[in-house]
Amino acid sequence: MPRLFDIGRCCVISRGRRAGKKAIVVDIIDENFVLITGPPLLNGVKRRRMNIDHLIPLNIRVTIDRGASDESVLKAIKEHNLENFMKEPIRIPREYL
């Protein structure tokens, strides 16, 4: 079975105070948790551990190394011209809440 969350995968946070914000997966901790970042300079999402049940994977990937710094994640986002996409929050449909 293919992994839904891999390094560099863009995802939407579906629960909590950051719900609707987008983030990039930086590292995979185990089968239930990943390390994500916004990065904070772009959309205010700080680097943190998140349960994959609280994330919705998107069809977008950026090319980064495992455990990449916020600066290199921001550089990869700019290379893929995703700055405006990452800044825009989205409304989470009821079925995901």
C-alpha cells in the first residue's frame, strides 16, 4: 500500500486552531505522526509533530531532504511557485471534522 504522507508532501491541517492552513511534511516519525512546517515566515504554521488523522494530503509535492530546515522548505516552495497557494487558508468541509 503506498504511503499517503511522504517527505515534501503538501497537506491541509483539518483540526485545531490551525485548521485550514497548509503545511509541508518534513519528516515521518512513525506510522501515526509526521513532522510538519508551514514554514512560519510564509503562513504562520510552526514546525511541529502532527497526527496524520488531523491532516488531509494534497496532490502537491516539493523536493526537500528529510528534516529540511524552514529556510530550505521555503526555498523549495518558491522554486515550485507555491507561495500564494500556501498562504491561502481553505475552508474544511464538515465530513473531515
